[in-house]
Amino acid sequence: MSVADDRARLLEVLRERSFRRGEFTLSSGRTSDFFIDCKPTVLTAEGHGLVGRCLLAAARRLAPAPVAVAGVVLGGCPLASAVAYASGLDGGDPLDAVLVRKEAKGHGTGRRLEGATHLEAGAPVVVVEDTVTTGGSTLRAVEALRAEAGLRIAGVLAVVDRKEGAEEAFAEAGLPFASIFARADFMGDA
């Protein structure tokens, strides 16, 4: 399948499994007339493959080329896994997955970042998110990747941009940003 075919099918599955209309309170505290929980789609075998290939295609367009893909817990974890797996199959340079917790573990190694210990300082990584609203949690993850591992952020990729300020927040932070889908793909408005 082509990336265009993957994108079209991913949208169908997201609309069927992940999109809901109604009154919802978002993690930002805002209320919304729609909700997209990408996990019911991404955690299927088909959805995992589709999202991995779509996000990988976007990651391959970034400069500098990322050497790893970082997913923010919880929604970004299966995304990072999907992209890493797809990168191992497409014949290009493989991207390793890094997971970013909201805070360091209180036990074991106490790490906030998993999968980053082998990356050199300054290594470019792309951060992936399922749905972005204001971009706040993503920006906190970016700061952790920079401060705790010295990594360079090549960009931020999202499955869905709700069009409620994240793009502007990333631009203000100097971070390239792209999403596979936006609000209009689900709500039909601009």
C-alpha cells in the first residue's frame, strides 16, 4: 500500500474506533464537542501498522534525520513502537523507540526516559503524540529529552491536531510540527 492508501484507511479506522461526538473534558482542562482516543485504533494489528507507516513517512522528511522516535506515556508509547517497527521493515535506517514518562520512576533505575541510554548527546529524535491540543505535555517531554539525555529534537509528529494551539506552541518553541490528521478530518469544519 502507498502512504496515501495507508492514510485513507487509517482515517476510516480512527473514525470507526476512536472518534466520538459529545461533551468531553480534555487533559488540558478544556471542554470539547468531540474526542479522539487513538489507542483503540493503534492497539489493533491493522492500526499499529497503518500509524507506524504514516508517521514513519513523515519522520523520514525531517532534517536532521532522526535516529530515534520518542513517545510520550501513554498514548505515544504504541506510536513509538509502531514507527520503530515500521522503520525496521522499510529498508531505511532503523529508528529506535524511546519512551518518556511524565515523571521519573520511584523504583528500580528511577528513569524518566526508557530506551535513550545508548543515544549520544545531540542525537536527533522525533517526538510522536496521538492527539495534541495545547502541546503542553509534548513540550514537557521535549524538555526532559533535552535536559536528561541531551537529545536534539528534530520535530514533533501527531496523529491528530485538534487545532487548539499546539501548532503555535511548537512554532514558538522552534519545533517543526506535522500531523497526519486535523479537526476538520473528523468534524468537517475548517
